[in-house]
Amino acid sequence: MAQNEFIEVKEFLSKIENSDSLLIKLNRHKFKNGSFDFSYSEFSRKIDFGYLQHRISVGKDFYTEFKLNFFSKDDVIKFGWISKYDSSEEKLSESENFKENQIDFRNYLNQHNAFYGSNLSHNEFKNQIITEYAVAFGCGYSGNYLSKESYQTQEYIDQKDIKSLKKLLTSFSPELQTLGAIGLTQLKSNDGNKIIRHLKNRKSVLFSCRGCSLSHDETFIQRIGLYE
């Protein structure tokens, strides 16, 4: 995607206030290079402190060109990023704010660190928002696929590394939190029981493997129930 198109889409998104209307307006808008062939919501999920986290994919000719990651509260977009997406490498190549609210961003981060007893930095928080993690053990038709973060979690379990598993549990990412909870549960550790109870009640949707494919069809309570 050309840089001028990236800037045009970013400026268009910056003027949208309501989360419920973003996808509709994006689908209807005629950009200089024409409309996009597809734009769809990957998820809108409940997180903490009354917020929702959203991810939208947009592209042409069957290829995703960029992804949107943003937070909303009471249907108002609070902060978010547009990221170029390299479909061949399946990774983000560049990210910029399309909606910037440093007060809300810092408030959420401070509340998170206080509630979970964590020490996430500004960059760690942002990276966990825009990065696509997966809870995937033995996925795919062969049953051998593990996501990078799931492989690392299995190593923590094998090493009985409670400290690293607790750090995962206090992450922002619901997928990383789930991996931490799985590890602590498998090791029959009582560390993090209060947080795990909270995550069960929150019921966030996860990007995880159920059978042969990855999808957003499973909640935390469904996944952790497999290990209890």
C-alpha cells in the first residue's frame, strides 16, 4: 500500500468518533484509489475498566493491507492505531496513531498496572494491543503447530518457571494472560488465583486454536476449563 494511501486512510479514521460506525463508514467511503474490497471486524471484546478492544482488517484482492487496533468506551473511540500489514510475511510493518488520547491511554495503563500488580511500560502496552498472539498447542491438521508464545509457555511449564508464568498472567493481552493461567493451572500453583477468577468473570474472546484452525470463537473460561 502506497504511503499516500496510508496517510489518507489514517486521516479519514481520525475524524470518526463512534466505534459502532467506523466499519460502516469505512466500507462506504471512496478513497482516491477506490474503495477497499473488504473490511471486517476480527473481534470486539470486553476487556477491563468498561472498555472494549477492537481489531479490523482491511484490504484488496484477497490481501490484507492494514489492520486497525483501537479501544472504545461507551461507543466512543478513545485511542487506536492503523498498521500496514505485510500479507506475505504475515506481520505488521508500520504503525501510527489514528486516534490519540494520551490521558485515557495513561489512565488505562496505570489502572492495569495497579490492578494486576504489573509494571508494563508505554511501549509494552502498545505492542501488546497491536500484536496478534495465539493460544495454540498442537494445532493444525498435523496437530504439531504451536504459536511462538505457546511454545515459550510450554518451556516455562517444563522448567516450572512460576515467575515467568505470573508475568504472562499480568500482561494486557488476553491471549498472554490465558497462557499464563494455563501454565499456573498445570503446575497446580495457587499464584494468580484471584486474577484467574477475574478473567473467568470477564469472559474475553480469544484468538485460539480449536481443532485444526485459529479463530476468535473461544472465551477464557472455555479454554482454562480444559486444564482444571
